[in-house]
Amino acid sequence: MPTNITMPALSPTMEEGTLAKWLVSEGDSVAAGDVIAEIETDKATMEVEAVDEGVIGKLVVAEGTEAVPVNDVIAVLLEDGEDAAALDAAPSPPAATPPADTGPNDHAPPATQDAAAQDAAAQDAAALDTSTLVEPDIPSGVALKSVTVREALRDAMAEEMRADDAVFVIGEEVAEYQGAYKVTQGLLEEFGARRVIDTPITEHGFAGIGVGAAFAGLRPVVEFMTFNFAMQAIDQIVNSAAKTRYMSGGEISCPIVFRGPNGAAARVAAQHSQDYTAWYAHVPGLIVIAPYSAADAKGLLKAAIRDPNPVIFLENEVLYGKTFDVPDTDDWVVPIGKAKVLKPGRDVTIVSHSHGLTYVMDALADLEAAGIDAEVIDLRTIRPLDKQAVIASVQKTNRCVTVEEGWSICGIGSEISAILMQDAFDYLDAPVMRVTGKDVPMPYAANLEKLALPSVADVVTAVKAVTYK
Amino acid sequence: MAARGTASKSTPKAASKKASKTTRATASGARPDTAQALWDSVKRGDASLSEGDTLQAYKDMLLIRRFEERTGQMYGMGVIGGFCHLYIGQEAVVTGVKMALEEGDQIITSYRDHGHMLAMGMDPKGVMAELTGREGGYSRGKGGSMHMFSVDKGFFGGHGIVGAQVPIGTGLAFANAYRDNGQVAAAFFGEGASNQGQVYEAFNMAELWKLPVIYVIENNGYAMGTSLQRSAAETHLYKRGRSFNIPGEEVDGMDVAQVREASMRAARWCREGNGPIILEMKTYRYRGHSMSDPAKYRSKDEVQKVRAEHDPIDMVRDRILKAGWAGEDDLKKMDRAVKDVVSAAAEFAQESPEPQAEELWTDIYAPLGGHD
């Protein structure tokens, strides 16, 4: 049967073109791949190749014709042995079946409020359901033990490595040096060089190797000496680890943990003092955790290692040496996606995470002295964000201050503010205030560095502002 | 078999279970002292293919070519959207490498990936339906031309960022070594990707830890429109592993028999615990970099010359006819059968419905808090 040759689309956006030149005549034999015509688009002159062998039966569009729409028949190809009389039987264009329902506005976002709400509901339901999560009780008979955040993190890794041979730790100085911040202390001794692996200084490379190992079903814990260096690897984290499950229709999982200290250190200037929480929180497909206490550091790192998704686990160098009570058991797992009320209160909700909470906790005495009873929420997990916990608290206090070390623009506080505007607007008695790192690269000088970071005074000022004190 | 006794202490022990002994042709019997010398001493196998292998390779390559021709056609009709990179001209590379792999081995490649999927035995219908963005596609329409995967068939994508698949493929090999399962991973990338920094980060660790990975450089001469000569200070890419002590070899990537032979040696090299190996496949793509490439950076004569004199499929076809393994009529029949497979795939790809709107929100996360 004769085959229609149609005006091809030569780029994703081409709708029409000029048939500049025919390179074949009627009656010519062509093989698949032979160039038969030249077409001019707005960008370039392109060649059209025959897609099948046969004889050119008819040139339907004359050369020089402008604005030939894509998919219009430009020529008819006859099979060997067919003559031009068969042309009458040629099927009418277009040969392609268009995708169902592809009106031009088919992919426009929903315009109505209802549709937007449905959209949000679908998003909540389909992404990560955290609504049923509950804080684990400390099992009876389990004592609390004073442990530093550093030790808690190490214990979490060790326990998970004992439980599952697929878990291994890889990164710079994690083995023989015992960790640049001593977080992996003792792991090499217990688990050996097969499972505690020193890498060269090569973040992009070992992040990618970790992703490949996770694709193959292992459970890598990739340590970045600091998250500042993970910028070298951010393509593998975002483009490979976060997106592959979606792009593969669920075929490939990436059960990997990227962990290390994040945020401001002390006196190391701009390249080594940056908070990446908002960066990673922006990416669907990633889980982002930023714990404050040692118990949460341990319980959440264990949950992260067991989780089938890529997890960004943001630690804080300043917190490593702080001591907290941790349940003395190897079965302490804290659910991902659940915020925690660190202190209940009536007058204002202070939402923070990680090292931001040190400013908050240190501000409580001043606030109490000013007669303000603050409720403090530790987000713990940034993505998925426990919106309900924040909303429920603000419904009670009617005021909110967010505290983070990261920059203000498009930060975690911005997101909390937007959530409260959308979902708790009628409960707000004052605008949400953000306490953040100042919008400057981190300076080296001690006095300037202090000015660049949030402070206890900043927290007190913001809380007083929203409580009109 | 230990390699050169220089492996780091942190080495996950490379696999050796399935290894069979490589025949070495060292005159003195002494061990050569560089990886390249050791590789060079490995005796080459017989590069000629048996009748059965030849006919199978012909069929496999023909399927890729016809599939890609149809893909180009459907792109032209607007049924396939976005970026689309055809493999026409390079068929012998993946076909020959696949012939050297064993069940359970893995491959990974860039975005010029349709041929690799077909070679690994993925269903042409599922591949084509992914190209059209339909529910019946391998990624249910959410990946497109550049992103398809099949763990079952050992195909790990399908990656859109130039060079990113090289560390990931090295990670697949890491997992094989970690599990000591004797499997090999093949990471395919173009000569353009061979200039990416992360490739060398991966090379370093692969050799340091003796990972069983075959780096297959598909050197088709042009990174988009930039010729190798205009982009590479050292154009012999098989030498790119030298400073990591990774041996390499240049292979005629248009000759499926040569590709298979070199790949067999490479796979054995990896399985025996010698670490990574680089095969530079000299190949050629007939089409543009992507569908919207006007190909003004090379002459038509250059393309025509390769097609006429060194086409991977025609060369095998000639061998078949010369050996009398099949006649013109048999080959025509075979061609017809391949065309039918492609037509059925094209039909399926246009009949399969678009994904349901709910699919927008699925497969972002695995269910929280548990193993998959």
C-alpha cells in the first residue's frame, strides 16, 4: 500500500516550515535513510530522510512552498511493484493518531479554587502520608542515658549496620581517620573496610557511586564532610537520586542517606558556613531531616537508613558535642515527617529546627520574664513538613515566629508563613515573623559573624512584636 | 586472582566466583607490571562469529535500526515529543557488548538509549509507548525517551545528564563487588561525556577498589556539533584511563564481531578481579545529535561514505550472504518480521492511553518508613 510522507516536525516547537527543495523526482527509487528533501524552519535548514524503501509516486507539495503545516502529506511513496494507480487508494492524512484529548488548554493548571484544593489534597495523599505517625513511647524498663549528638548518630549507624549487611558508610575520612568530626568513630574497627569506606576527595563521584549502589539495592550512608562540599555533588543528589523513582514509573528506588554537618560552623567564612535546608527541601523526591536533640538524631537517622527513599540528613557541627537524654535501647526509631512540641505554651508558636532551636531555648527565660508563654515546635523533618502540627499550634496561640539559620529569601520560614496564610489565616492575630540568618555571605570577623547569625535578641524582639508587648 | 597487590585496604573484594582463567600470552610468563601491559598480554579470542550468532546479531541490529527509523518518523508526525536521540549507525556497539554479558550483569547509558533497551531484551512496545508518553510505556509515560529502566533486564537507564551515568554505573559495579556476586556492570557513554569531571572521579575509585565495570565509550565523533578534534586534547580515548592505571583498547565499533570479542575479554577481565577496563568503540551516528539537529558541522559525503563502506548491518549482511547462511529471500523475510514487530510497537504506542491524571502524583516516594 502507498505510504504518505508527511511534513515532519523537526523540533519540539515546530508547527510549519518551508519545503525548500526536493532532492528526488517522481519515479525515483529510494532506500530508508536517503535524503529526499530540504526543509527550512525558523532555525535552520534540515534534511528529510526517507523512512522506508520504495518509489516516489507523487510529490504533493511543490518545492518553494512556504508555511507547510507539520503532518501535511508532502509526497507519496509506493512499494516496489506498485504503480501510480495505487495512489487513489492512499490513506488520507494525517496518518498519526493524535493523543487523546490534546486540546491546547488540556495541560493548563486548574483555575478554580476547588481544583487547586483538590490538587493539594491529591498531593498530600499521594506523596507521603504522615497523618498517622505517632511519637514512639519510650519502652517500659528502658532507661534514659546521657549521650552527645555525635555518639547518638554513630550508635544509629552501628545498630543499623549490625541489623542489615546492605548498610555501609562511605565518605571522606570516615574510616581510618574516624570521621572528620568523629561521628563515625569506631565503625571501621567493628565493621571493617568492606563496610566503612574511605573515599578520595571526590564528592560528585562518590555521591554517584552511592546512587548506583542504592539503585542496585544496597543502603549507602554517604557522609559529606560538610554539606558545603555536597554542592559538588548536587546534580547526583537532585537529578539522579531524587528523580529516578518518578522517571522510572516506580521501577527504581534509591534508598540512600546523604548525611553530614550543615549550616554555620564558627569563624570559617562564607564557603564553609551555609545552611542548605531550604535548597534540598525544595526538591520533590527527597526527604529532608534536620534534628536538634540527640534522641531525635538517633531515632531519625535509624528511620532514614531504613527508609526506601533518598534522605538528606542535615546535622550541625555546633550541636555534635551537646548532650541530651536518649533512650538506652537499640530499637529507638523516630518517625520521619513528624514535628515535636518541645515546650507547650499559650501565647505564641515558635517554629524552628536544628541549631535554630538553641536561640529559641535560650530566649525562653527572657520571654517568660516578659510574661510570654511560648510554644516551641521542633520541625525535625523539613520535607515532608508536618503542617498539621504547626497549624494546630497556631490555632491555639494565634501568633507565629519562625527561627532558622538559613537565609530569609525562599527559606523555611517563608514556607511556614505561606502555609499559615493559606490554612490558618483566620486564626492569625499578627503577621508571621521570620528570624533568619542575614541576607549576606557569612563574614569571617567574629563580630560580623555574630551579626550575620540569628540571635536570642532577634527571637525575643520578633516574639514581642507579634504579641504586641 | 589478585591483581597487582596495590588495592587499598578499603577495597570491597572484587568478584571472582564465576571467573574462568584468562589465557595469557606472556612470553616469559612473568606478570606485566602495568595494567595496560597485562591487558595487552591477554590473548585475543576468535573474532569471527558463528552462524547462529551472526544471524542473531543481524536480527538484533536490524530491530534497533528499524525501530529508530520508525521513531524518527513518529517524531516527525508529532506523536513523539521533546528530545529524541537516535542510535542509527551505532547498532553494533550495544549488540556486541550484550553478546558478551551474562544473566544478571547490568548496563547503564546516556539518553541515546533506545538501542540499549532493545538489546537488553526490553519489549519494543513498552519502549515505543514510553516515547509517545503513554500509560503502556516502561515508565508509564513519566520518563520519555531518555528515562526508561528495567531491573529485570539489567537496564538501569536512560540518564539525561551527560556523564552522570558513569559514577552510577560504577556504583552498580560497587554493589556487585560488595556482594561478591561475580556480575559485571557496563557503563556506556559518549566521547562528549568523556570530558566530564565526574567520569574521572569514577575511574579513580573504580581502579582503587578494583570494581568490575566495563567503560564503553561510544565515540561517534561528535558531541552534539563539536567534533572530537575540536574538544579533546587527547583524541585516543582508550588512553583516558592511563593516569588511573586502567587499561584501554580501541575497537572497531561498527563491526559487531570485533565488539563482541573485545567485550568478552573485558568481561572476563572484570570477573577475574582485575578492576575496570575501557573499550573505546569507534562508531558513527548517521542522524543528528537529536531530532532538531541540522548537522551543518559535517559533510554529507562523510556520512554517505560511512554508510556505504562501513555500515554495521550491511557488513553482517554481506558476511551472511557470502557464507551462504541465508539467501536474499531469507533476509527479506527476516526484515519483514522485524518490521512487523516495529509496526506492532508503533501501533501499541499510539493506542495506549495517556496516563491518568492521578499519575502526576505517584512514584515520587516509596511508601514511607519501610523497605520497598
